Amino acid sequence: MSGFAGIVIALLGAAIAVALPGIGSAIGVGLVGESASGLVTEQPERFGQTLLLQALPGTQGIYGLLSGFLIMIRIGVFSGQLADLTVTQGLEIFMAAIPIAIVGWLSAIAQGKTVAAGVGLIAKRPEDLGKVITYGAMVETYAVLAFLSTLLLVRGVAV
Amino acid sequence: MRGAKTEYAYAVARVRALETGLLDRSKIERMVEAKDADEALKVLGETPYAPAVGQLQSVYEYEVILRQEIAAVRELFRKISPHPELTDLFFLRYDVLNLKLLIKGKLLGQEVGEFLVPAGTIPPEKLAAAVANSNWKELPSELAAAARRAEESLAEEADPQLVDTLLDRAYYAHLTRVLGERGEEFLRTLVSLQVDLTNIKTFIRVRHVAGGDAVRVRELLPRFFLPGGRLTLDYFLAQAEEPLTAFADRLAKDSIGPVVGEGVAFWQREKSLTRYEKLADDFLLAYVKKSRLIAFGAEPLVAYLWAKENEIKLIRIILVGKINGLPAAEIRERLRDVYA
């Protein structure tokens, strides 16, 4: 019974690691897409620039997916034999998923807003694309830090 | 970050892209330097106004394209704004303009159709029909009440000025109420600054008309005073006896201080308000420019409309000046800042 509860909690961890940053990225990418459409309606030649910007808030979803995969490998989803985890072990894995789940989710939305505002900036000054990417990259830092801590935590759990 | 109106993302980006098409200083300067009105119009034909300019038969029809331009901005906002009713508040001005003409025209038995501006929220023909039947249902409550009162009072005494004041006051009351209710602080402040600047102008004029008679000032000012400003009617009435310079000094620390100070000084030298009007317009345009710091919201849209109206004012000043053969220096003196 304890093995069953442990693995379910760990799977829940994998699920939120993938789902929450994915939702955040979808919102962020969507928002930049709306801004980009506004600009491209008036200046179609700006598609390339805006596509680059739109991709920025998408990374959180990728970090989330990688974190989820890592957890799945640790608990034996791919080997066909789910690990027999205690409730404590399951909770440890769940906790390990939390940094990327929460930070990935909210930072993707924040990054989306930053970059969408930047679309207004490059509407006037196309040469400022680099500045907008830099502003977006500042937000990215915290998603990377959260991803890193999830990686270390998942590796640290004794299964 | 909370409360960011991200539903405006598309509209704001589109408007920012359109802002690049606004006339800059050098284009305006070239129009001023043009040797006559036709050449000034030719310069305008090299800008985004090109298609409209191409349709003109003569320079004297310029007013047509300027009107169409505002109507086009409203069309655009109706399509792209998530809350077009909010931006419509700023087009309601043209309904008020039309309404004044129609009500006065009706009582004087004059046809005013050709002077109506098609940029308001109600099509001119529909508004004309409404006025003909005294049916005010389409109008916001404040304006409906004012229109009713204007018609009644005009029937009693033929004072066309009263129609203007009644409707203007209703318009600003409506604008401040709705913007306040919707928590649009930036726009609410914009309107209150505009009202203050207008009331100060009225104050200067009324004092001039009253010829130093404070009792007469106290009697006249409340009739023309607009609601919604930061400076109350009592504030003005309390200073009816003091000299204008003291009034200007008292406002020196306020954001509108420099406008009032310089405007009043010019008024006392030349007995003309053109300098004050130019400074007031530039001040409001500078305030509107601050909307560049707002990434999502109705503010950048209203700013674009404001910039467009300012641009149209510039074009009008230049073309009227050119048609009347004013020298370039004199035209330049009247010109406002540009938004771009």
C-alpha cells in the first residue's frame, strides 16, 4: 500500500513539472503572438523579428518537459517497472518538481508580458531587437535557476 | 504586473506601428516652407495621406480629408480595441459638435448637414433625425438631459452660446464620470487637465468681458465653467478680485504653472490667447506622450487619436495660413509640437 501511495505522489510531481510551465509558456507565447500580429498587420516584413521574440517565453515549457522526463526516468516509467517508493520518497520527488512547476509557470507569463511590450518598442525602432531580447533574457534567468534546482533535487532523491 | 490589461496587446502593438506613419517635424517644416498652398498639399501627398490627397480636386477641399482621417481612426479602434466603448468616449466630442450645430440649426430653421463631421459615435444622418424628432434615446444620459434643456432654453431665449455651454458641460461630466467609474486614472487626469486649462482660458476671457468688475465675473463664470477639473469653481471665484498675475503665481508650482504663467504674461502684453492656447495644447500632448510607458491599455490608443487630432490641427493651420498667404514665420508661431 505504501508503495502505491509513494509512486502516485511522484507521478503527480512529474505531471505538475510538465503541466504548469506548459500552461505558462502557452499564455506567454500567446500574448507575444497577439502583439506580434498587431505589428505585422501594419508591417508584414517584421515577421522574422517577431517570431524570434515569440519563442522566448516558450523555453519554460521545455524546461518543464525535461524535468518531467527526468522524474519519469528516476521512477522507472520508461523501464516498464515503476519503482517501489515509500510515501516519503514520493513526497521528495514531488517537492523536487515544485521549483520548475511554479517558477516556470509564472515566469513564462511575466516574460510574455515583457516581450509583448517590447514588440511595441521594435515597432518604432527595429534596431532595438537586441534590447528586447535582453529584457526577456533577464526574466529567463529565474526559470533557468528553478530548472537547475529541480534537476539537482531530483538527482538527490534516493530511490 | 497585476491588473495588466493584456487584452490590449494586439491593439497597442498595431497602434505603435501606425505611430511611425505620423508626420514628423521635418515634414511639417517642409509644408511650412512650401511657397503656396498647392505645394504644401504636394508635400502632404508624399506622406500616408497620399491616397486621400490624390482624390482632392483642389486644396480648398482639404477639410474633407481631415474629417475622414478621424473617422478612419474610429473605424480602426472599433475593430481592434477590446473595449471600443472606452475609446468612443473621445469620439463623442464630434457628436457634441454635430449636436450643437443641429440643435441651433433646427431652431434657426437652417440646413446644417454639410457642416456635420462624420467622426462621432452616431452617424450624422441618424443624429439629425434624432434632433428633428427631439428623440434623445441614443445619447448618454448627461448629454440627453443637456440636449433637452438646450432645446427648451433656446425656445425661450435665442442664445446660441447657451447650447454650446450646456452640451460641453454635459460632455465633460459624462467623460469624467465614466472614466472615474472604470478606474482609468491616466485618462481621467488627462481630461481634468484639459478642463482646467479650458476653465482658466474662460476665466481670463470672462474677466476681460467684465472689465474688472468682480461681481460680473462671479455672475458670468458659473455659466461657462466646465465640470471635471481639479480646480473648482470656488477656487476661481475666490480670485475674481485679485490681479491675473497673482492668480498665475498661485499656480506656479502646479504642473500647468508654466503654461499659465507664460500664457497670462502674453495675454497682458498682447491681449491675445493664441500663445496660451498653443502652450496648453503642447502641455496636453506632452502628458499624452507619457502613455509610451504603458504597455497594455486604452491609453496608447487614446494617445494615437490625440496625436492624429494634433497633426490634423497642424495641417489645418498650415493650409489655412498658406491659402491666406501668411508668411512662414507667422505660421510657425502658431504651430504646436508634433507627437512623433
